[in-house]
Amino acid sequence: MNMTHRPTEPTSSEPAYAISQWPDNGDLMDRLNALIKHPIRGIRKDAMPGVLDYFEQKCPTSKAWARRAAEVIPGGVQHNLAFNYPFPLAMTKVDGAHMWDADGNRYIDFLQAGGPTLLGSNYLPVRQKAHEIIDECGPATGMLHEYEFKLAELIRHHMPNIEMFRMLGSGTEAVMGAIRLARAHTGRKWVIKVGGGYHGWSDQVVYGLRVPGTGRREAAGIPRGSTGKTQEVFPNELGTLRRKLMLNRIRGGTAAVIVEPLGPESGTRPVTPEYNAEVRKLCDEFGALLIFDEVVTGFRVGMGGAQGYFNVRPDLTVFGKCITGGYLMAGGIGGPKSIMMTLVGGIGSGTKRAFVGGTLSANPLSCVAGFYAIEEMARTNAAVIAGRAGDRLAKGLKEIMDRYGLPYVVYNLGSIVHLQTSALLLMSMRNPIKLLREVHARRQLMEEMGAAYLAHGILTVGGSRIYTSMADTDDVIDDALDRFESVFKLV
């Protein structure tokens, strides 16, 4: 088995993967650590009223709808991506690289539904196929549909380590199922994750979220027993992982190690190039399954996912909306037949199995959208095109920030661009006094930067992450850079 971390060679003259160059981790971490130590620097106090005036003058419908939503929805929104300062914007139209709010204001869409719309939002060829299946069959039947196996065959074709695929309704469900499958297959209970990573909101993985070392701090309403066999290790610390695996061997063994292959939060804390291969070796040594969470990286890094880029074999792979290009009820688990058959369905099968359900899983709409979205990603080389846009954007942002003498850090892993201004997500419980002392101010800075981007027509993920897509032409990126520069002038 080849454990090298080098990307798999493309089979044609076109590059196969979106990441043109892995960042120098030592240099990058030095810059990120310097940002954490640097005094907090955000939008000037005299400039912030002008930013907020945009929302008052230009977004009255969004403000009114947000007020109505807050009366009937806890917090006023249904999903964390929609939390924007000073209030959530209501969107009514998306197309390619842009999104329009209820008042007709246009934004460059670097949110891209949280990452899955690699082709660009509301991509027409896939939309047409979705319309056809709704007209002919409806969105769900509860019965077998031809595109269930066609989609599974297509995923198997592109993903180098998947023989069988079980579709579910979301990335959260996929992680739940993968952990249950790992425990059933190995007969072991312990699961180790990398602190700061997000693997959905099921009871067992609401542990060490976003900030490494925080354990159960977000686990309100979750019994201690649910996370009693969940552990976390700090990013890139292979020695700590080995020690936990050794200790767990005495206590019955580790069922699985689950990682985001780029690093926690889509590479907010990027791993070293050899990290995944070294984790693979440790899992082999201690008999644990390696789970790759490719909810974001599946197809976005390349048609072979992060596992293809790093040339590392996970035992199980979990997916989210990336497999349908953003269409609803999408997620799943892939792996070798020897493990996946433990997910066999049916009633009273008489064999050991990990029970997984879901009446909307693999519905015709999701499967048709997924089949044609993945076909289009492959046909257009969408991941590489989006990665080039990410390269162009990151390079342009760095030039602007250097010109204005800003301490911020920007880097990209292909089409995933990280723009760190507040360093909120870079803090950890290794320095709890600093974390508790600065967390509110740094959160406010991140929110204010996000608001300033919105006021200048740029939609990001929490003001700190950007997903580029195939729709981001050079003209779109150049327009975005002009808008970012207008924001940085306010710092």
C-alpha cells in the first residue's frame, strides 16, 4: 500500500486536483501565531456607522423578515451559515457566482451554500435534470430508483477507495452512520477526533468543536455517556494520537480515528503534508479504522477527493451535499465491501449489522441531481477551475494586505480560501486565560468584518472563509478584489 503524501498523478494533460501548492506549514503557523499575538485590529470606529447604514438603507425587507423570523424561529435562523451581523439577509435569487437579496442587492457568492456548489449556484444543466425528475416521478417514492445505483457507481468510479456507497440525508447522518459502522465492524468503542474539527451535530461528536481542547463545552443537553467514548487530540500532534491509541488498546481498543483531511474546519488549522499518511500508519498499527470526513473536500479538492490528492486510503469516507452539488437530502458513507456490508438493510437479517435508516435517503431528486452534478464536475474539470480562482483571489488579497500593512493572514487550499483577521478560530484551551479574555472582542471583530464585506457586496462564511466555484471567472475575482480593498481601507 502506497502511503506517500504526494498527489496522485493526473491521467491527462489537465491537472487532476485543485490544490496547486500546499502551504509551508511552518511559515504559515508562524504567521497565524503572530496574528493571535497582535493587538486586535478591525474596522475603525468612525467607519463602522457607515457600514451599518448600508443595512438600514439598502436592506429593509431583510430586516423586516429577520424580525418576523425571530418571533417564530429560535435565534431567527435555521442554520449557522445564515447568522450575519447586524441581522440575517434574506436571499431570493442565486445564479453562478452571484446572489441577490430580497431588496435586489447583488453579492458575490463566496458562501456557495457552505461549499457544495462547486459548479456555481443553481447550475443550469443539473437544474434541468432536477425539474425533469420532479415532473416524471416526484422528489421521493420510497422505492428503488435507477439513479440510486447509477450515483453509487459514479462515486465508486471517481473515488479511489470506495467499492460500495450507502446514501443518507446529510453529512451529520453520514458521520453518525460511519461511527456506528466502525464500532460494529471492529467490536470496539473508542473514537478519536482532531480537536477543532466539525463532524456534524450528533451527540457523540459535539466534542472539541471549533476550538481544540474544549471537550464538552458545547454539549448542553447531551448525556455524558454519549461522549464518554469520544476523545480529541490537538491538530498535527501524532505523538498524542499514538499515546491515546496505546491507552485505548488496554481499555478495549479504538474503533476509529476521524479526520478532516485538510485539517479542522476545512483547513483553518491546516495539517502537514504527511499528516494523513502518518495517521493511516497508526490506524493500521492499532487496528482502528480511519474515517475521512470529505463533506467539504469530496470533489472540491478533485474528483478523487482529498484521499486522491494525498494518496492515502481511508477505511470509510463520509460525504455531505457535495455529492449532489448542493441539492437537498444528501450525504453518505463509502468504503470497501468487506466493511460496508455491515450496513446491509432489511428486517431481521440475522447477521451482525449497523442499523441505519432514513426514509428520504437516496430519493430520486437527490440521486439524479448527484449523478449529473458529478458528471458535470468531471466533464468541466470544475475543481481545478475553482482552485485557480482561489489561487488568484488569495494572491490578490495578500498583495492588498501587504500594501496596507495589515497583519491579517490569507492562504488557500485550492478553492478553499482562508482569510484570517480576528484569529478567533485559531485560539485554543492551551491558553484558556487569553481565550476567555479575548473571545468576545475577537468574535465581534469577525462579525464586523463580515458585515463590512456584505456592505461591499461580498458574501463569505463567517467573515473568515471563502469558497470559490467554477463560476468565478477572472472578472469576478478582480471585482471581488476591488471590493475587498474598499473594506481594508476602513481598517
